Amino acid sequence: MTVEFALTDLIPALPELALLGAACLILILDLFLADDLRWVTFGLSLLALGLAAALTWGTHDAVPTLAFGNTFVDDSLSDVLKLMIYGSVAAVMIYSRDYVRTRGMYRGEFYVLVLFATLGMMIMVSASHFLTLYLGLELLSLCLYALVALQRDSVVATEAAMKYFVLGALASGLLLFGMSLLYGATGSLELARVAAALPDGAGHDAVLVFGLVFVVAALAFKLGAVPFHMWIPDVYQGAPTAVTLFVASAPKFAAFAFVMRLLVEGLGALVTDWQPMLVLLAVLSIALGNVTAIAQTNIKRMLAYSTISHMGFLLLGFLSGSPTGYGAALFYVSAYVLMSLGGFAMILLLSREVEAEELDDFKGLNQRSPWHAFLMLLLMFSMAGVPPTLGFYAKLSVLQAALEAGFLWLTVFAVLMSVVGAFYYLRVVKLMYFDAPAQPTPPRAGADMHVLVSANGLAVLALGVMPQPLMALCAGTIRQMV
Amino acid sequence: MPLLSLAIWVPITFGLLVLATGSDRHANLARWLALIGALLGFAVTVPLYTRFDPATAAMQFVELRPWIESFRVNYHLGVDGISVLFILLTAFTTVIVVLAGWRVIERKVAQYFASFLIMSGLMIGVFASLDAVLFYVFWEAMLIPMFIVIGVWGGPRRVYASVKFFLYTLLGSLLMLIAFIYLYQKAGSFDILELHRLPLGYREQILIFLAFFAAFAVKVPMWPVHTWLPDAHVEAPTGGSVVLAAIMLKLGAYGFLRFSLPIAPDASHALAGFMIALSLIAVVYIGLVALVQGDMKKLIAYSSIAHMGFVTLGFFLFNALGVEGALVQMISHGFVSGALFLCVGVMYDRVHSRQIADYGGVVNTMPVFSAFFVLFAMANAGLPATSGFVGEFMVIMASIQVHFWYAFFAATTLIFGAAYTLWMIKRVVFGAVVHEHVAAMKDLSPREFLVLALLAVAVLAMGIYPAPFTEVMHASVEQLLTHVAQSKCGDVCGW
């Protein structure tokens, strides 16, 4: 196959190219900056994201544009996801600024790695080919491994990075193996052609299913679904909180795209094969995530298990195998990232010179700072799925999709488990409101952090009162695709 | 004027304003703002009653505008004869609670009053919603302020009680949510009135009824899922207990009328025996449990469960007298149980004990208070000329039309109710003063007098002349019963 290269191919990829250029520029520029000028790096990184956002917005076209020999696609889904990714990465940078400054990570590397990871996510989101998908994934993963290990003298961080790397490499291997089997069965690596090569009802072909199992395993690893979740608690707990915040936010969009592109666009014809696999993953994730989170005393680890259960709920959307379900899943992942950003931002806010990673560090927050306690209350109830917060509508959407697909008992199981889940979110509220604080000083925060965290918490409430715009956006995006 | 929206959002807005006053330095500002909010909130509900047309069973004061188009959810409000009185009761109780907490609460004053105002708006929202998702949002959202109220201002075991309260209710509610989603898929809408008309098979109805049962029975609470209530009542501050007993329990009963009966009529008939059995167990067994309590709040909590058993009994007799009697009982119990909890609160503020054994001879030091306390106790026991009598009498009359033994067991409440209430009164109010702290008790302050007097007037008015309360309900109750009498599955009813 010869690949014709035309200059117009560059247009759909403009955001990626711009971000790549900006990241390289920042990498070099940062070498010449004195320590007290580090804010230039920070500012330029935000600018780079802004530039990419402007280009994504500018090149938006409802009709999908394929480029680079059909390996790269620019469609509504990719544009929406990219814009969400820019937003969450920018929030990560602003939230983590004070934290990295006090811990000797306020260096060019942090920002450059984050930008390259963002580039990786963008490529994943825009992939229309197995190899593009893989390349994006590896770029993202390698940056994340390095970010987790960024605090060189921290033993836990290094251990977490090591675990993450070894397990991540294994998952990548599984993915490649699965892809090669699918290639053998269909004769192509291009998602559209793979889909075309699979006639409807092509399920249960041994080679295909064999390849599919490996691919799903890799997907489950990236999502952090049980039984491929082992890395999540260790990485979330071990990584510096700023990095945890990053790992727990934007990459979930990429993981969503990963599932969407591979299973739905590429292997949609095998839905009867991957549906039961996802059911199993969802059941195990929801059960194990919620039950294990109860036993945690470290809030980062607790939120890690909560992530696992949220990914289970996300899978409920996918496994219904309908556009409604995918729309619900996109809505769920957007809601989740918003809540996760807020939750970890609150930990960053309490962590000043000393870490505030234990649940007990939230004791009496209502006396120290009623406003922050209120925001955390909103975030916790949203994660628990209690109205009138965004989390409720996210749960409602995926439950509706799953029920529509006929999974009655699965939804009953999921809601029973979410009652279990409510317990540990309530515990955070209990610590903040019912207990007395260990020290009375209110947490200090810069103005930018304060404004953003308030906006983040209130957004959870505002989108809970008026969920229609985000819901319509998610459903509309999926409808244009499928 | 969108009266129902005002009734919901006025208290919530004032609640947020009160919250914004912040620290306890501005406690008095918070108190006054809360009182203004509560009074305004009550004022906007009054036209709901005065302009209510009792001749029609249709929904009145309807507001309808699209809210979440993706799920065809509407911001759909409206009241009929069944719900309108509860909206007034809620707004009235909020005024009482604000007055009752005026001096008692000294810590985090703004948050306390804000919680009650916001809760008031949310509970009115539950009674006024005509869309299942809107209903559910209000229904769940009110758990958050109540959780905070019990947990922050509660007694020693407040954490246990608040978490138990929250999780119990959440579990039931989520099953109801699944039923809603299922119905949405059948009907293509969350509109409650459309769901009433939706034809459903027998088996579907039974499962939906059970899902609703999980939500509403916990809230009522019915035996055997009542165990959260004594804990929550005992640990909650006085205001929390009042709202719980006066309004929150009614929400569960209201749910049966608004959802279970009209959406699943065949299942309601099929499971009526089961429901009546549970109700009678609550009346008899919980009445006996109440008899042996040493803690006054616990005693009133168990008495609430027994009285709510009467309510569910009345619903499942399927005759107008029973349903109306149950509704009257709900409103009466709202006044009486709220008043009793306030009385215990008054004593608790002075002595800091809820144990019956710590009192005795209170009438000697607090004669005015004792007069009120005895009046409310009599109402609780169902003495004629108090509101408590009307509802119980109607339900017993209705049950004897259905079955002699139903009436027999229901009537035992007249004995048990009188026994546990009057025995408590005897030990607390009468007799000689044996404890020094009782001798030091001061009689009611003007504020406390006002609060109890308002409730006393309500209790007596309702007992002597209940017609203004019952005539509002007639049309709606008749229509509900006609609707429930029609089978939704027709000839193919069968598992």
C-alpha cells in the first residue's frame, strides 16, 4: 500500500503539530530560564494549550476528515474530546502549580511531559488505525511513567512508577498481540477496513475472539477495570498528588476514545462477543472498587478504588452497545473527570508544606474553611451519585442505557453497590462536618486556585441543576459518529 | 404567579442567603433572615389553599416547562387535594422549627437554619413534582441537609444515626429509580400522570410495586424497616426530629398514594393483605415496644411508627373513608408528633436529659408547659376533640367495613396509644418533685409559648372542625380510588 502524502493532510492535524512545536520550544526555552522565571514555562504551556484549542475549534468540521493515508481522523468526537482534554490539562496545571513549586518539581520537565502526554492523548483520540492508536497510547504512557517518577528521591513514587511501567508494558504487549491476531483475521490495521471486513454477525470466529480478548484486556488495563486494576491504587497513592491529579483526569478521555475507536468503530460487529466480557469487567469493578474503598485510610488510595468503580459504571454505558449507551458513557466520563479534578484539587489545596493524604486531614474542614468544605461536600455527593449534582445524571444515563439493553439485574446490582459506595463518600463528609479539626488554620490558596476550585465545585452543582447542555453535547457527538 | 415554584424556591433562596452570612459573628442576622424566609415561604403557600378548587380532581397551579430534553424530563409541578395540604404543613413546620431553634442553637447558626430552609423547599418540591425525575431529585436532595443536621447538631451517637439514616433511605430510593427508568422505557416519558395511565402486565406491576415499596416503606417507616427511625430521632436535634416526624415520614406515605397505588393498581390489590399485615404489626407490636421505652424521644419515635401504621392501613383498605382518614391522620400526626418533640426539646434544654426517670412532678414547676404537654399527649392518644381522634376514628370505621379483625387490631391502638402516652405523662409531669434539677426548671419563655400555642390551636381546630381539611381531599381521593379500581392488565392478569 502506498501512502499518498498531500499538504492538505496537515490541516486536520494542525492542533497536534502546534502542540508538538510548542512543547519542543518550551523544552529548549526552559533550559535558559532562571528558577525565578519558571512562571514563563507555566504560562507558555497554558498558551500552547490555548493555541491547540483555538486550532481544534477553527478546524472543526462536522464531516470526518481522514488524513495520512487514513491513519488519522478529525471528526466531531475527536474535536469534543480534545477540547475536554485541553480544559482538564489546563486545570491540572493551575491546580498543581503551588504543589510542584514547594516540592522541587517546578521545572520544565513537568510541563513538557504533561504537554507530550497531552499530545499522546490527542493522537489516540484522532486515531483511525491500530498503529496510530498504539503510538498515541505509548506516547501518553511513557510520559505518565516519567511523571510518576518525577520525584526522584521518593521511594514510594519510584516503586509506583516501576509497577506502572512493568504492568503498562505488559498491557501494551497484550494489545499488540491482539491487534496482530485481528490483522491476521481481517487483513488490515485500518479501523474502517477492519470493520468492513467483519460481516454482521461475524462473532464467535476463534481467531477474532482470541484477538478480541487480548484487546479487551489491554483496554481494561488502561481503564483500570478489575481484574486489570492492580496499578491504580499504587500509582494513585505513590505518585505526587499533582501527578495523581493528572493521571486521574485527562487520560480518562483518551481511554474513552480508545474503547470507542477500537471496540465500537473497529470491532462493532463483534458486539455479542465483547458485551459479556465488558459485563464481567463492569460487575467486578463496581463490586471490588466500592467494597475495597471502604477499608482505605489514605484518601488518594480511596479515590483510586472509587475510580475503579466509576470505570465499572462507565463500562455499563459501553456494554449496552447502542448509541444511547455510548453517549451516556461520554457523559459519564466527562462528569467523572470534572469530579475527579475537583476531588484531587481539594487534596492539593490541603497539602501545603506537608502532605494531606490521609482521610483524617479532612477532619473539621467545615470549621477551618466552610466554603471549601461545602465544595468538597458537593464533589463527594456527586461521586456518590446523589442529586442535585452532576454525578446523579451520569449514573442515571448509564443505568438507563444498560436497562434499555435489557440488563435489569446488572443495573440492580450496580445500584446496590453504589449504596456501599455512598458510605465512604459520606465518611469524608462526616470527617469534614462532624469532627473537630486537628489545627484551626484555614487552608491557604492562591487566587487562581481558589477561583478555579470554586468554579469546579459549583460546576458540579450547576450541571446537576441544568444537565441538558452537556448531555445534549455528548449525545449529539456520538450521534454524528455512529 | 408560579405559586408552586415560589413555594419551593423562596425557602431555598433564603437558605442560601442565610448560609452566606457565614460565621457565628452574624448569628442574629442569620436568625432573622431565616425567620423572614420561613414566614415568606409560608405566606406564598397560603394562596395554594385559598385559591384551591376542591371540586376538581385535576392538578392545579400547574407549571410545565422542558428541563432535560434528552430524557424528556419536564419541570412539571402541580398539586391536587392529596398533596396541597402537605405543602402548607411543610411551610408551617419550617416556621415552627426556626422559632424553636432560635436560642437553642449556638454553634454554626447559619448552617443550621440554612439546612432547614433548604430542606423545606426540597420537601415542598417532592409534594409538588409531577415528573418522576424531578420528584427523585427533590427526594434524594433532601437527604443531604438532614444528614448534616443530624450529624452536626445531634447527640452522642449522631454519626451512626446519620449514616444509617442516609444509607437506609438511599438503598430504597435507588430501587425506586430503577423502577422509574423501567417505566420511562415503557412510556417514553417520566411524567407521573402519563405513568398513571400506562398499561402494565401483572408481573411488571408486582416488581414495580416492590421497588416502590423499598423506597416508601423505609421512609414511612413500616415494620420491619423502621429501625433507622428511633436512632435518627434520638440523636437528631429537636428541629431535626420535628421535621423528620412531621414531614419526612409523610413523604413515604405520600409516595404510596402518588406512585404505588395508581401505577400498579393490580399489584396493590394483590399485595394489600401483605401491606395491611405489616401495618397492623406496626400498630400492635410497635405500640408495645413504645410502652417500655425509658427515653422520651425514643418513645415518641416508636409512637410515630405505630401511627404511621394507621396511615398505610388506611391506604390499602381501598375505600374513601380509609384513604381520607389516613390523610387526616398524616396531617394530625404532623402537628402532634412535632409538638411532642418540641415539648421534649423544651425539657431537654433545661435539664439535658431525655430519660423519663430523670423527671417527675414537672407540673409543679412548669404549669403552663405541662398544660400543653398533656394536651399534645392526649392528641397522640387519640382523645376526641383533638386532631388525633379524627383520623384514627375514620380509619377504624373504614377497616370494619372491610374486615372485623382489621378493625379489632387497629382499635388496640386506642389502648396501647393511651397506655404509653399517658404512662409517660404520669411519670414525667405528675407526682412529687424528686429531682433537684426539676425543681429548678423555669416555665416557658414567650418564644416557646408562641411555638406551642400555634401547634395547640392547629391540633384543637382540626379536632373540633376537620371539614376544611377533609373537603379539600374528596374529589382527588374519589378519583384516585376510581383509578385504582380499574385493572391495568385486564383479563391477562397473572404471573
